[in-house]
Amino acid sequence: MNAGREHQGRRLGLTSLTVATSGLLALLIGVAFAVLLWAINDANNSVSDRRASRTALVNAGNMEQLLVDLETGQRGYVITEREEFLEPWHAARKALPAESRRFTDSTTSRGQRGAAERIARDVRSFLDGYSIPLVEMVRRGDPAAGGLEQATEGKRRVDALRALFDQYMADERVQLAERTDAAGTNSHQAVLTAAVGLAASTALCAVFTVLQHRAVVRPVRGAAAAAQELAGGDLGVRVPPSRIAEIGALGTSFNSMAASLQDSRRRIMESTQAVHRRTARDLHDGAQQRLVSLMISLRLARELLPDAESSMVDLMDQSIDIAQTAINELRELASGIYPLVLTVKGLVPAVRDLASRCPVPTVVVCEDERRVSPTVEANAYFVVAEAVTNAVKHARASRIDVLVEFGEVLQIKVVDDGIGGVGKADAGSGMTSLADRVAAFDGRLTIDSPPGGGTTLLIRIPIRD
């Protein structure tokens, strides 16, 4: 008996037990996956039906929006007789054929397709039978275009079409609710099946997964996030060191590359600013001075001419005016390239000069004013100039405040009381260029622009001695 038990113990050793457990686990996983595939297929069908209903609702909404654009565009044109009010009308008219096809093709049942085709025909009829003739009547100056009869007819047609849209979308939402319930039930079954079938394999893989995540996945994710920030223009990002040799070497190479790119961009900006300063100086000291000398000579010649020579006097006066205009334009061009006051007096006087020429009242406040690197001053100035220009053009601001603080970090805050609602995602290429300027010197640019609460640009650039 003891021998038999020992023999049986040897037969059920670790290898045999592992093989038996693995076989049982494989069988359980096989059955679980078979059930899971069935449940997933059913869930996928429900999800596809639900997605089709949502697409149908979206297309119905787009179609209804075209109707609204047609109606509002023609109504605005009838009231004002101004062509710009027809822009949405023209856009809706152009998009109608393609949108009608998408609308009818996205239906999810035979009944809904019939309703969609009827709506498409009625919208087309509204455009061809009412909207286009009404616009033509206005263009011909027909007084009946603005009459009660036409307005009543338009309202009746639009109300009827909106009622059709409402019914269509109500029916589609009923189908969507049913499909959503079915998808939820199928998804629940799939999740339950997967949880039961994969419980054993999850326990076996958990320890390895945790170790792999800590040793490999987390550092790689950090490197990927840093690479994404680098691709977005933040050349100051760095990868932290890792105890894993390969990942540590990757981080060192990444940091060296980022530092090299940052130094390269800084050198390019410094070179560009030097070219701008030299160009502005050459324009001021060369062409501008020659034009000033030319204008002085013309004025002296004008004084030497007798008043009897009226034609010659007029010609000289015109020449003097042309020379003065050229001087003003050249001075403005040189200031746009690189303001002379920025080179001579520094950042704060240049910003104050910018504020004095701004059409919106602009207040500049400075703390601990001093000179810093010419390249930093130039980039900071152009960032402020762009921010002020955006506030004037787009923010509808009535006041702009600029606060400049010197310390270990040059901090500039540009605040306007405009409409706000600006973010980096929709601020355009100009804001990206500003961020690049600041990032080239290890700086940061942030935007705080709540809708209706104005816009605040905060620029922080480290000052190196």
C-alpha cells in the first residue's frame, strides 16, 4: 500500500500535475473562447446595428440643418436684400444632393428608407419650388417677395418638413434604444463569459505582467510620452534615467537628441534675430538716410524754383510727397523687422512704444526693469507684439494690460478683456510659432481664456547671466 501510494505520488508529480493543470486550463480556455466568440459575434451585430442607427440620426440632423440654412439664408436675404446673407443658402444648396444620398443610404429599415426618401423629395421641392423662386423674386425687385403670403407659405413648408424630421428621428431613436438594450445584454454576457473563462490564466499571468510593466512598459510609455511632447515642439522634455540598461541607453540618446535640437533651434533663432537686427540697421542707416537726403535736396530745389514755373513746382511737390511716403514706409518696414528702440533701449521701452501705437488702450507695467540677452529680448518682444495684435484683431478687447517682471525668470503677462474662448488647439499657427519662440529658451507659454472672460497669455523664460 505504501509502495502503491509512493508510486501514485510519483505519477502525480510536479510535471504531471503541471501538464494536467495546463491541459485542463487549455480545455477551459478553449470552451470559454468558443462561448466568448459566439457572444462577441452577437454583441458585434448589436453594436453594428446601434452604430447604424446613430449614423442615421446624425445624417438626419445634417439634413435638417441644411433645411435650416436654406430657410434662414433666404429669409435674411428677403429682409436685407444683401448677398452675404445668401452664403449659407448657397452652401446648403450645393451640399444638398450629396447629403440627401447619405441620408437615404443610411436608413436602417425599409419603413425608415421610405420616410427618408419622402423627406429628401420634400426638401428638394422646398428648394426648387419655393426657395429659389423667392430669391429670384427678390433679385427682380418683386414686392410680393416680402409679402405675407410668401412668408406664410414658407413657414407652412418648413413646419411640415420639421414635423417629418421629428417623426423620423423619433422612430429611429426607438430602434436605437432597442438596439442599445440588446447590445448591453450581449456585452454583459460576453464580459461574464470572458471573466469566468480567463480567471485561471489571469492568475498565472498576473505576476509576470506586473514585473514586465514595472521594468519595461512604464519606462517605454514615459519615453513615448516624451517623444510626443518633443514632436509637439517642447524641446525641453527629458526622459528620466532607468535601471534597465537598454531603456537607460534609449533615454540617454533621447536626451542628447533633444538637447541638440534645443541648442540648434536656439542658435537658429539667435542667427535669425542677428540678421533681422542687421537688416533693420542697414535699412535705417542706408536706404532711409539716402531717401532723407534726397527729400532735403528736393525741398532745397523747390525753394530755388520761381513761383511762375507752376508745372515744375507741382512736379517738385509731388516728388517731395513721394519721397516722404517712401521714408515713412521704409521706417515702418524697418520697425516691423526689428524695432530700433528694442536695440537701443531694451524690451520694456520697445513694449511701451508698441503700446503707444496700439489702437486699443494698452497699459504696460514693469517691475525691476533691466537689460537681458538681446535674443531673449527680441523673442519676448515679438511674442508680446503677436499677443497684442491678436487681442486687437480677434478679441474685441477694450483694454490690454502688459505686466513685465524681471527675476530669475522673465515673466510677461498679456491680459485683455475680450471675448475669450481661445485654446492652443484652435489658436492657429501664430500661437504655435509663439510657443516655439519661447520653448527655444527653455520657456513656457500658457493660455487662460475662459469664454467671455478675456484672454491671459503668460510667458516665462529663464534668464541666464
